[in-house]
Amino acid sequence: RNRNFPFPPGSIHAMVLSHAHIDHSGNIPQLVRQGFRGDILCTHATQDLCRIMLKDSAHIQEMDAFYMNKKRAKKNLPEDIEPLYTGEDADRCMEQFKGIGYGEIYPVSEDLKVTFMDAGHILGSAVVILDVTENGKSKRILFTGDLGRKHLPIIRDPVQVDRANFLITESTYGNRSHDPIENMKAELRRVIEETTGRGGRVVVPAFSVGRTQELVYFLHELFKEKALPPIPIYVDSPLSTNATEVFRLHPECFDSETHSEFLVEGHDPFGFHRLRYIREAEESKKLNELSEPCIIISASGMCEAGRILHHLKRAIPNPRNTVLIVGFMAENTLGRRIVEKLPEVKIHGELYPLRASVEVSLGFSAHADREELLAYIEGIDRKGLERIFVVHGEPESADAFASTLRDKKYPEVTVPKRGDRFSL
């Protein structure tokens, strides 16, 4: 399915990328492979993150294809599984990326200008403004991208855009409310204290970009406050390690608190002394031999691939351990099955009993919830707002948020279906 685009890739003049998360950027190498030759417009931090994330994505696909073909060969089936794209494809597409600063008005063409404003979701994330002129009339299309939350650590709050004619809004949490951000650190402390008190380990599936760095920042603060027992912390993900290096390269994206901690006081909230970043596979395997309490943060965030699977296999049969869920788990993922606390879950084709404690702390989410999305939209002047499109959410969430907007008497609110086209 991901090889089939609903348009000829060569017919597209330019791409606008809101942020680096793989559900937004992950198929760019395939688009370029099939003939797209235009600019890929994004912020500078997004460009740097995509350089490592797309390479990592290609590596995972190449390895998956290798193992699948190995299994097929054992069954005397032809070895014809190909990766969606390769590392070479990932490198090639980066040549078309063009970084643009926040607030810079960039002319895509004579009649179209793009501006990125900070979305406060992850490093480099952007709310996208498209100013279009046609037949002497100007209209503004505003896309929230993935909208962040106020008062999250490290990155700045979302920048309010106050004028748009057409709004495209995400709706990931359009039917839910998060726990207050103020409770996040206390919740993290409670889970760690309870787990280490019974001699267990805390295993955290976390996205390599954004969530991992937030967790590390909170742990840094807790240790600085002497609020946690002296236990080791491991970030076991080469991508997380590389992504953290990109964070260090972009202090211009930091909020005032992190800016002070990092640049003024000279502390590194991503590299305190109890923390170890694990790159090599052999080092990762050795973590399974540890008997003392520890914290392991590993990718992937939804438990669908990567080193987290090995840590879960080791951790979940033991009731002393805790799996701490700190982000959204999509339907039909291992992460969702763990959240649902099924008695057994399948990992690498084998069933494992889920006896470990499962804690879900969605206060860590970097997505705006229903109230935060609504507050952002209410910050846009209603006078010029002609239509709202609700996208990027599971059907229940998107439909619920669209209903909320209709209840607020907003103009035409639409939840587009795949393949729908609209004339603005």
C-alpha cells in the first residue's frame, strides 16, 4: 500500500513537512524513488532529525526484508521480499530537503508563500501557514501539524496563529483529556519508587524523538532534587542517542527553562551521570543480565519493532517489573495490547504472559488534548474562518472533535475520507 500513491509523484512541485515523526516523514524516500524532484520544505531541526530517522527507517526495512527472505528460503519459497526503500534512497531524498527558519516567509511560487511557526510538539515541529493568491484574492490555509501542549519541558509552547480562512487540524486526542502536566514528574517518581521497592525494573517504550528526551529531562530533575533512589538509567536505542545529539545542536528551539539549564548554568539535562546511552547490540543484550533495579527507555514507541521487544520479553513475565506507557498506542499494535492488559501478548511470534504491572501515564503526551486543541482554534479570529477540516485521528477521535467544533457553532466542519477532494 505504501508503494502506491494516489497521484503521480513526479507531478508534485514541492512538499511541506510539518515535523520529523515517521508517520509524517517516513514515506518520503519512496516518493523520491518514484519521481518526485521538488523541494521538501521544513524547519532546520526537522531536516537534521529526518537525516537520522529516515536512515534508521530504511535500515529497519532492509533488516525486516532480510529476515523474511531467510524464513521464505527455509520453506523453499522465492526470496522476493523487498524493503520499501533502502539506505541509499534515504540519503538521496535528503538532497531535496530545504530548511527554513521559524517565522520566515518563504515563496514556494509567485502565488504561494509558506511560513513555519513553532507547534510545540517535538523539536522542529511546525504549524504551517500557506498564503495563497489567486485571481487577485489572497486566502490563508492553516495546518496545525501535530500540535503540542503548553508548559512541556525542553521545547517552546505552540505559537498561536490568529488568522486563517481554512483550517486543517489534527485530532489525535480530540475525544480525550490528558492528566495535568504538573503531575507528570510526581507520577514518574511514584512508579519508579514502587517498582524499585519490590526489586523490579521499569521498562519504558518511548519514541526516540521527543518522548525520550522529555523523560530524560524529568529524571535529571528528580535526581538533582534527590527525589529518587540511586539507580542506573539506560537509553537503549541508537536512534534515540543520535536524536539527542540533534537536540543539543538546536538550543534555539529550547524553552526559557531548558535554555537556562543548558546554556546559562552549563548543565546537560540529556547527559547526567546516572544515564547511559546504549549504541551497540552487544551492550543492549547485556542489560538483560542485570539483576538490580534499573530504568530502561527504548524504542519503538508503540512496541512494533526495535530493541524494546527484547526488553519486554524479559520484563513482562515478572510481576516485580513495570511497563510504563507514556504515549499514544494505535490500534493493532503490541503497545495497545499491553495497555489493554491482555493476559498474554505475542512477541516475535511467541506468547508471553503479561504479569508485570502496566502503568499508563498520558500526561507525558506531546499531543494537545481536546481542550488544548479547542483553545488553539478559539485563538483564531472567527470572522475570516470559512471551513475546518479535521484530520490525523482515529475515526472516533476525529468525529468526536468535529462534533465538538460544530457544537461551538463553527462554520462548515468536515472529516475528510481517503480520496476526498475539495475546492477552496
